[in-house]
Amino acid sequence: MSSAPSTTALAVRRERNYLEAFLERYWFAPPVALWRSIEAHALSEIDFPAPMLDFGCGDGMFTEAIFGKQPGVYGCDIATAELPSARASGVYTEGVEFADGHALPYATGTFGSVYSNSVVEHIPDPENVLPELARVLRPGGKLILTVPSDQFRGLLHGVKSAASPEAAKAYSDVIDKRFAHHHYHSPAEWAALFAAVGITLSLARYYVSPAAMRICACTKSTPVTISVTGCSTCRRVFISKK
């Protein structure tokens, strides 16, 4: 595995039309393209010190949209089915590894930044994974996460329009199961989780615009449309420093 630079920031495609890029991939699901483009735009505003680990990299398509193909990018994922596509993408010039977040296969202090897009909410015990993400960061490195915000459930149309608290809970429970969401921590709760592993929360920012009114999620058999009202508080991006 080649040695990656550690004193520079990765190049980021800040001027790219992300909606156009994701519509090429998700032509059959424009709301998904919109959602991904908003995520990419939010992340493109951040500086990522090299080398960078994409934790939960999937097939690499999302990261390629922001960073292209350049030295200093590593990928890892626990989903074995995604690894061949990630390796073939050419995005992860420093390699792609199978990795469980509870025990990452990297030396302490390897990375200038660790980023993870829409992954940590699917981990039931982030308090047991954050120590590993902190361990592989070098001193002064950045941990960048995007997750559903603590407002996510309350902004679902099915919750806001429910006839009773019980009906609202039943609806949100269905959504959580469908999306495999395990938690919706507040910024204060995330700050406490970060502090426990020696990381300081430096920024917590909502990033979904009010124009993104509708999210579509599809299972293998049943399409489900989820309406979100006033969703400027639907998701957050966190930047923390070691």
C-alpha cells in the first residue's frame, strides 16, 4: 500500500453540479439524487486533511463525486458485497479493507481525517465504535460525520399528522426499521460521546434545505414515500477535532 501525504488537504470539487451528477446515477429516483446532492454539497464546504479514511465507503460512488480520484484516500466497509465495486472504482487509491468499526485494521494515528456519510446512525452502539475512529486519527485530525438530526422523527409528515402519540410512535418505528436507524442524538449528546474518546465537537450544522420536502426510500419490494415538512433541521453534519 502506498504512502499518502499527511500535511495537505484533499482536493474537493466545490464547484461541481452535484444534482446533475447524481441524476446520472439515480435517474430512476430523482428524490434520491436530490438528497445525495445536498449531502455532497454540505461536505464539499469542508477541508479534509490527507490521508482520509472513508468509513462505511459503500461502492465509492458518493466519495468519487466529491473527491474524484487522488492520492491519500482509503476506504473500508463491513458490507462485503460492496467491496469489489469500491476497489474497482479507483477512488480509494490507498486501498479498500473489510472492517468492523469496533476493530479497524489501521495503525494508531494514521489519518488526517475520517469521514462517514449516513453510516453511524445504522450502528447500534456508536459509543463502542467512536474510540476506534478516534484512535486512527492523528493528533489534530478531523472526524466528520453526517447523521439524521434529533429532529428527524418529529419532522416526518406521518408523525405530525398522526391521530395520537401512539400512532405517531408506530409510524416512526416503521421508518426506523425500514431505514435501520438506531438513534437520533442531539448535538449535546454527540458532544458527550466525542468527549469520552478525547475528541472536541467544533461544528454541528443542519444542512437540508426547506426545498427538500420529500424523501423516497425503496425496499426490494415496496416503494415508500416519506414526507418531511420544514426539514431544514432534518440532518446534521458534525466536525470534531482530536
